[in-house]
Amino acid sequence: MALQAECRQVSLFWFTFVILAASSVSANEYDVYKSITTNYDKNVRPINNFSAPMVVSVELNFFTLLNMDQKQETITFMTEVETIWKDENIGWNASEFGNISSVLIPYWLLWKPDILVITGLNVDYMVPDDQRFVSVGSDGYVRSSSPCVIINQCILSIEDFPFDIQTCAIAMGSWMYSTDQIDLLISNTRGNLNTSISEGYVQGNGEWTLVSFDAKLNYSYYKGVLYTEVIYEIGLRRQPIYYICVLLIPIFMTATICLLGLFVPAMNTGERVEKVNMGMATLLSMGVFLGIVAGNMPKASTLPLLGYYVLAELLICTIGVIVSMVIMVAHQRVSTRASNNTGNECVRSNHFQEQSATKVGTDANERYLRRLTLETMMSNNSRKHKTG
């Protein structure tokens, strides 16, 4: 019983200690929160020297490709836009507030740079503004993280389709503040962010493989005012196995069968007509393949490599059909001429046989008449001799 009583006392002691510590921390966090928000104006840029620019760090913490719309020339991806800046109106001594070095403040209570995706057609933030928080450090640095799904413009270069590599540019910057007021900074200054971001956080999808993920600063003038942009260049390589199995191999096999079927020796005209019909059906199937290629590509001024391949096969089959038709017409003319010559020879042979038969009959009649006349004369002479 005594042991149980001692255990209960120890448990009660630690429970009370934890409650007091938590309440102390909670009170300290509230004090920090009140010290930050009291007399704070979120509409004014929080910097002591207004002639100097505020440095804002911009970074994409991860990148996951969701979709590539080739006809609309857009990409859809999920990412996290992280911005870090120093708010010179915020700061406290951590030792005076229970060694609290950072707190979470509602997003809408503090000033924040108007960083947006300039090339984005649509940005869908996963967390609404009224539910977002920023991390504020005792040294005044504020960190904002915004997970979102972005639809970004991506101009495609389709000359090497389906063995192409596309580069999509994602530009981010301040919409209103110039470089004199906000100067942007890339968190990783080495340029190629693949060296700092884990491979699992930068990935493509089933059709595209991400090969590069680089960032650079771009300075441009608009109406005489200098602006800074952070441009992320995303390199995507297409996986061509789908197009090889669905388009390249079937087109090659169809064209090969067409040519073999057209130029296999034929025994008569009927078989050659069937071959021409087969060639026409092949041309129609080639047109369907070309339509599939055109349906996946944007209406650009250049023709992709696969388009040239389909057109070449289509041209070869067209030439084969034309040659087969010419051969068929030539065979028909030769056959007609040969049959006409055979008919004329038969007519002449029959006429000659008829003339020969008529002549033979006439000669036989003449011989019969001569013999009859001779016999008559000999009979008359015999009678005269007996009478005399």
C-alpha cells in the first residue's frame, strides 16, 4: 500500500509539473503573439530604411507533374511555394519569453510580399488564406509556405516528337513592387536545384521524366521600372514507348503489307483489282494514323518528326497504288488486244476452210460430169457398132 501511495504521489507531481510547464509555455506564446500584433500595421512594408530593398527568398520545395496538355500547351503540377523575408518590426528576446524562438501567426495578420506565379494560368492553393499560418522567428524572419496546384503555360517544341525534350519556364515575382522595393533571392545559389532537393520530391508522371530543375534570376524593365523575377526551368523528357507501340510499328507494318500485297505477281485482272482495293484501304488507315498524330499536337507552324514519318509512308503507299493501277490498265489493254487478234485469226481460218470445201466439191462435180459424159459417149459408140 505504501508503494502504491508513493507511485501516486510521483505521478501527481509529474502531471502537475507538465500542466504548469504547458501553461507557462502557452502564456509565453500568448505574450509573444501580443507583442507582435500590438501596434502592427500590415499595410506598410516592414523595413526601417525605406530607400533600401527588402530581400525576399523564393523557392519551390518540391515539384510533381500531374498533366501535360499538349494541344493547349500547358502543364499542371503540384508544388510548394516558400517565401522567406525579414520583418524588421518583429523581434523578441527568446530568454524573456520562456526560450520561445518561433511562433505561428495567422497569415492575414502580417505584411507579406505579393509574390505570385506570373506565367501561371491558374493557381489553386490547398489551404485557404484564412486558415494559413506563417512561422515567425525571434530574429524577425518570417517563413510562408503555400502548397498549391498550378496550371502553367509551356510553349512546346515538337520538331523531335515523340523523342523530344521540353523545357517549361515558371516565372515568379512581385506584381507591384519594383526591384528598388523588393529584391528576390534564390535560396540555393548553385543553380541546379537537383543537388539540394531529394529525387523523391522532384518527379514527373508516366509519360514524362523530369531531367532538370534549375533556377535563375531575371531582371526586366517595364515602363522604365526594373523588376526581378525568379525563373524555374523544368526539363521534361517524353517516354516514347507508347507512340512506338501504337503508331510507329503499326504504321511500318501497314505500309510493308501494302507494298508486298501490291507487287506480288498476279495471275489475272481480278486479283489485281483486289490489290488496288487493298491499297486504297491502306491509304485510309494511314489517314487515321495521321489524324491521331495531329490530334495530340498543337496547331504549330512546324511538323513533328512522327508527322514526316507518317507522310513518307503515306506517299510510298500512294505511289504503290498508282503504279499498280497503271499496270492493271496496261494488262487490260494487252489482254483485249490479244483476244481481238485471236478472234480475227479464227474468222480467217473458218473462211479458208469454207472456201477449200467449196472448191473440193466443185472439182468432184466436174469429174463426175466428165465421167458420165465419157460413159455416155462410149455407150453410144457401142450401139452404133452393133447396128452396123
